[in-house]
Amino acid sequence: MTLHQYIARESGEIKTETLLADRSIDFLYSRVREHAPSMFKALTSGRMSSLLGYLHFNMGLDQKRGMGMELLARMGADWKECVESPWNFDTPRKVFERKIRYWELRPMEEDPRVVVSPADAKVLVGSLARTPELFIKEKFFSIEELLGPAREWVKDFFDGDFAIFRLTPEKYHYNHLPVSGVVVDIYELEGRYHSCNPAAVMALANLYSKNRRIVTIIDTNVNGGSQVGLVAMIEVVALMIGDIIQCYSSTGYRDPRPVENSMFLEKGNPKSLYRPGSSTDILLFQRGKIRFSTDLITNVRRQDVKSRYSSGLGQPMVETDIKVRSTIGRAILASN
């Protein structure tokens, strides 16, 4: 298996990722998919994903030995970030669904034009309009399939910009709002439970369009909004993710409520929670509405980083590891 590397935003270092069950994922998306399609379909079904998730994440931990603390350390997660005491984490699920003091530890710029990361994740940014990236677009997702072929929103984002955020199992699994605005549509699209391992993404075209997902369309051109036009936030399930819980909270994690049409959502606040495993957020922006941060654009094109995406696409495509609520770009105002 080839290395998969990324760039740590805060330090600028090139890091090598240890991918969970890498050999198994490679076997599933090469030999099993090719030679036993019925088995492949069964293994990526909702029932199998839920079973794997239960076996991996619901078994009790030995609190006497401090296994909750040990699992956090093994994952590289800092227990000091947690709202609750790590001694309360008596199952892996509780570890993965931990809450953090994001208001202290994930600062956010006050500039209302800023668009922020929805998750602790590894991100790729790009354009759907530029010819060199058309192949990249079709490899990661088909926008018609991603949003749903009968949806009116396809035309609004067809030639816009995108950001793909890959959450690995050790990450904090709450999604936060990247922008402020009013919900004009929210809907669920059924699909499979494919792994979001880079090997799986390269093996299966339009993978993100094939998985079960929730699409939220936010109008930011409203009073108090981020003024970046329409924004589509797509939350995509993956292997061992059983559900996406919509739980918007305007203060901390208190009084969570489902996201519904006509709600005003404030940037930086929690929106939803992934069940444990790996998963992906995709943001779509209308053309000419956002200017991505220079470092994210520069990093994508780095040729000194061994990314599986670069190997699979034949051109540089490198992720940057970033924190939730950190800046990913700014709105391009009409006067600019």
C-alpha cells in the first residue's frame, strides 16, 4: 500500500496518516468488489454497517483500568478538551461522541464574512468550474447525484466551489455551522455505507454520491447572514456510521433541537453529530462567492507530499488537517 500523507495546518509539517483497517479496506474495494459483487454489496449495507458499529463501539470498557482515558490517548485525543470527565467514558461510543469546550479551544474569527470549517478534519478545496478539475469532481462526486437528480439546487452549484472534509475515527464527531443563515431546504438521500478511506474513494467513482447523506441548503444573504450566497452542507455517512443526529444548539450543547426549514443557524454552533466511525462533510458554494484561504489552495497543489489522491488522479491533490471553526475562506462581496 502506498503512503497517504497530509499537511498539518498549524505547524506546516507533512504527516503520514495511519489508516484504520487499511489492508481490509483495500481488499474489500479491490478483490471483493471485483470478484464477489454480492458480498461487497452486503458488506456496505446499512445493516452490516450498524452491526460493525455496534461491535466496535458499544462494548464496555474497563473503567478500573482507565480504559476510557487510555483509548483517548491511543487515538491522540486530548482528554483535557472534554466537557465531561474521561472517567465517564465507559464505552468506545462515548469516547467518539465526546463533547469539547469548543468555545475556548476552537477559536473563531469575528469577521462576519469568514467561512469556517464544520469539523476537525482533513480538507480538500477546489472549483467545479475549472477544466483541469473536472476529472477530480467526477471522481469524488457527481453533483447531480450528490444533491439528488430531481433537486432544483443542482443548477445553483453546478459551476461553483467545493470543500471536502474527511473525518477519521479519532476526530471530534460534532459538525458545526460553517456559515450563518436561514435554512431553505433540508432533506435526506438514501444510499450505501462505503468507507471514506482514500483507497476506497479512488477505487469507486462518485463514492460520496453513493452513500446515505443529509443535505442542508442555507441562504446566507439574509440579515445577520454570512453574505456568501447559497451554501449546501452535505453530511455523508460512512462505514460503521449508523446515523447523523441533527442537534443544533445556540449555546454550547444545551437545548439541542432538530434542524428545520426557516430556522436561522448561527456560524460556529453545533449542528449535528455523527455516530462513531469515519465520515465526510462536503460544502458547496455558488460561483464567485468565496475566496478560499491561500494556504489551503497552495497545499492542495503540493508535489512533495505523497497523497493517495494525487497518485490516483495523476495530479497533486493534498489534504490539510484543520480544526473546527477555523477559517477556510471569506465571502467575496459585490463591492470587492
